[in-house]
Amino acid sequence: MYQRNIVVAIVLGMVMWSCKNEKENINKTPLQAYIEPVELREFGFNLNDYVVKKDTIRSGDSFGSIMQRHNVDYSKIYEIAESAKKSYDIRKLRAGNPYTLLLAKDSLQTPQCFIYQENNVDYVVIHFADSIVTYKEKKPITIVTKEASGVINNSLSVTMDSQGLPQSLIGEMADIYAWTINFWKLQKGDKFKIIYKQRFIEDSIYAGLEGIEAAYFQHKDEDFYAFKYATDSTSTKSDFYDEKAKSLKRAFLKAPVNFGRISSRYNLNRRIAYYGYALRPHKGTDFAAPIGTEILATANGTVVESTQRGGNGKYVKIKHSDTYSTQYLHMKAQKVKKGQFVKQGDVIGWVGMTGNTGGPHVCYRFWKNGKQVDPFKEKLPTSESIPNHLVVQYKDFIKPLRTQLDNIPYQYLNETTIEQGYSITKN
């Protein structure tokens, strides 16, 4: 009995000690339950240190009116504005752009910093907690490499749109192959693959296309590789070359419009029912496109005519060399004047219906040695390719890119997709 009482006493003592410890621990934060506050950083500041107010510049807002709404007195506003203008003109605040105010964590919530976002990347900081400091900064940008591919079912734009690819990527593809592929004459079953880079702000916000690094296009069962390469290591300018180190550029673009269709070809034996099937030679190539479509100079040259005359309507004629000239008819309006030098790809006017025309199009005429010819049957000069001393280096550079391209699987578009975009010649 005595021993039993001792055991009971010991057990009760242990229970009481345990309860006391548990009671004390209730008032303490267990180490394993302690959560470190997450540091929220933006614009180079730890936002946890401030009361943060985000807003948008409203119509009629100024730096002064924003500061006044947050109880900053006139003398302080004037002092900040005078100091800031050495680095940034605060009168340039634009309605619709976001701004952030960092306020002190005191009873008055005193403004300490004004941050204005010019766009998704660039921002201006005016810090005035103690001394006044103004500077411009950029949000950190991450470059992400991506891949894309597709099989043409109706048009390049539809195929790429169906995958949610950016419009700018479609435009750059058209630019790369503008000299080598007739994009208005793609065929069902043509294929493409792309390695490209995109910019992201703080790893999550899309900030645009950085550019295509390499591409592959299979058109009419012919392979067209394109690799971006800078022949001058001191320059940021790059061009696209094929797997044989040949430039993809030609002296002339394939067409004066980016996306259109050939509605009438160069034909010296054309006969038209309206004219009683009389012989009416067509010495140009017509590209049908909506009114207002940009018309591009197909090569560098000097404008020798920019006027309006008879059935030609409003037109531009460009002399490229002693050998070649081009002409662009039926414009809605011209953008260039006689004597002006233009570069390949410059906008020289817009598609219209002036002169003798039954629908909106540009009639593209091509002269060689003073005689109108069919540019699609001419062997036109090419641009310079990679210098011989760089060819080995170039081929070493493109080897992994080509392997990567060749291993990209194709994405197939649903056959029921509605046809749109520019037309395609089908087999």
C-alpha cells in the first residue's frame, strides 16, 4: 500500500509538471511555428517598410495635385519639383500611367517616395524622405527561349494565332523570309519551326518579343533554314543566313505588300472579254489587298515620280540602279516625294482604287534596262553572304541550333479551322 501511494504521488507530480510546462508554452511561440515575414520588394524597395498606395494618373492630374491630396504642403512640393527637374520633367506625367506612393508608417502617413511608371519596364523614382533624389530605372527583365512549330492548313497567321503566338512573331517570320518565300502562295501542308526569345518583367509579365534566333520553313517540299548571325562582333546588327552561309536577303523583296494575294499576273498575251477579247497585255503583277494596306519599296532607290496620271491613278516610281526600276500603281495616297531616297521595306504609300481598277490592289511593275519584265522570272541579284573567313565559325555556331530545330515536333492545326488571312494555293 505504501509503495502504491508513492507511485501515485510520482505520477501526479509528473502530470502537474507537464501541465505547468504546457501552460507556459501556450504563451510562447514555438520555434517550429514561427513564420518569417515575406519581404515584398518592388522598384528596389522593401514595401513592408511603408504604407503603399498605388493609383493611376487621372486626366488633369499633376505631381503637385497628387502630393496635395496626401497633405504635402506647397513649399515642399515646390522644393521637390525644382530638384527633380534636373533629372526628370515631372510635367510629362501621362493620364492612364500607374504610380506608387510610399508613405511612412506613422500616424500622419507622411509621403516619402513617388514612383511613376512610364511603361511596363521604365520607371522614375523621386525619393524625398530626407534629401531629394530623383533617378530613372528599369524593372529586371528575364529573357526566355521558346520553341514553336506548325503545319499550314490555311494561312501562316491562322496557324500561329491558333497556338496563341504573338503577332510580332508572325511579322518577324514574314520579314525573315520576305526575299525567299511567296507568303501569298503558301500551300496546305507547308511547315515551320521557330526558336525565339521573349522578354518577361520580373519573370511573369510579358514584355514583348526579343527576336527569332533560328527558323525553318518547308515550302513546296523545299527546305529553308534561317539563322541569326552577326558578322561583326563589335556590332549589335544581325542578319539571317541559311545553312550554307548564304544570305536570305535579295536585292528585291518578293512583293510590295506583306500579306496579299496575286490577283493578276504579268501576261503579254492577256485578252479581256469586256474589250471584245482584244489583246490587252498586262505588264505588271497585281497584288489584291484591303484599302489602306501599306505598300513597301521592294529595294533601295530614289523616287523619280510620285504623281497621279490617267489609268495609273496615284503612283510612285523608284529608280534602284542604272538597270532596275519599279512602279506602284492605284495608290490611295503616296507617302514619298520625287527625289526622296527610300530603303527596302520603307512604306511609300497605301493600297487604293485610284485610276483604272475594279478593286483595291497595287499593280507592281518592274523594269530591267528600260524594258518591263516579269520579276518572278528574272534572276535577280542577291545580297552579300558571310565572308569566307567566317564560314567555318558560322557553321560551328549554327550546328546546335539546327539540331534543336530538327528535333522540334510539329503542332498540327485542326482541319475544321475556318479559312482566313491571305490566300493559299492548294494542291
